[in-house]
Amino acid sequence: MDSYFKNKLLVKYKQDDKETNENIVNCNVVNVDSKSNNIYYTTSIVNRLVYNPPDPVRSIPKRAELQFTRNVKILSDPNNYRCCITRLSIPSNAIPLFLFSKEDATYTVTLSYDPGLTPADIIQETVNVNYIQSNIGDPYEQYQPVYYVQEMLNFVNTAYDIAYNNIVTAVALAGFVYEPTAPPKIIFNQETKLLELIASDFYENINQY
């Protein structure tokens, strides 16, 4: 190799607005060592954050792409070098817990009502749990990523809302009264790390509901 030096390019970022923008502040070469033939590029890519209490702060994923123009070259002959990633760090909140299945009826919720007559009179409402796009600019939305527990529970709770409205209507049409006044709801307790089911006391009567 014609050149023996070590450059460490430091790229700093700042966020003018945590919810909208992130910009490169400066790029400069530091720590030049003529005894080394390794050139290290150190970069940081800052993800935009979304605040939607009570949900956790969400980091919007982005493709790890970085382009800028330098006025001073750092390689005398690029053909003499190979490029590789020697160190990579990704915050865990930018990695999905899992990808939501695209198959219909993978997850469902069911509410039922037994008026106490015959099995044929039991009324049931089953609703699919569907993925709901966040519309926050996630480039991987097409893969239906789920990033935190409560996000999945929001999908489940939406299905419960629909099932509840459906069964209230169906029970009324059958000439009965569906006594629970609100649909069940599941939340994730951040302190205990447990799921909590919030439901009307009427649901304790498992023979009827």
C-alpha cells in the first residue's frame, strides 16, 4: 500500500426537534497516525422519536444510510483497500419483538353470551386481531413489525372493542340485555412486567359470559 495512516472520522449529530428532525453537525478527521494502514470511520445515525403517552417513547427505524462530500481525500488509491464493518451498535427499541403474521385469523378474540336456554341460543362474536399501521414513517411497515408489548395489546383491545359492540347488538336483537357496560381491555404494567386484564365484574360469571 502506498499510504500508511490512520484516520478516525468523527461524525456528530444533533436533534433540532426530537419529534421531526436530525442533522449532521460536523465531520472532521482526528487522530492521524502515520504508522497504521487502517482507516476507521465512526458514524452515528440518530433516529427520530415519537411521544405518544401512555405508550413508551418509540424510536422510528431508518435505513442505515449516510452520504456526504469531503473536500480532502482520505484514500490515495481506493483500489488498495477493502471495506468492512468492525463494530455496530443498535438500540434494542429499534429492533422489533416480532413480525405480525399476514395470515388472516392468526389471532382472534371471542365474546359470548349464554341466555341459559339451549346451546343453540348461545351468542358468540369472534373478531380477528389485525395489524394497524402506525403511519409514523417506518420504512419496514410492510413487514408488520411489533416493537413493544403494549403495541400488540392495542391491536387486541381494538378487536375487543369491535367484538363488544357486535355482541351488544346481537344480544339486543335476540331480546336480551348484555350487562357489561364496557369491553375487556389488556394492558402491560411497566413496573411488574405483567399483563393486566381490566373487565367488568359481570365477566366473572363464566357460565353466562
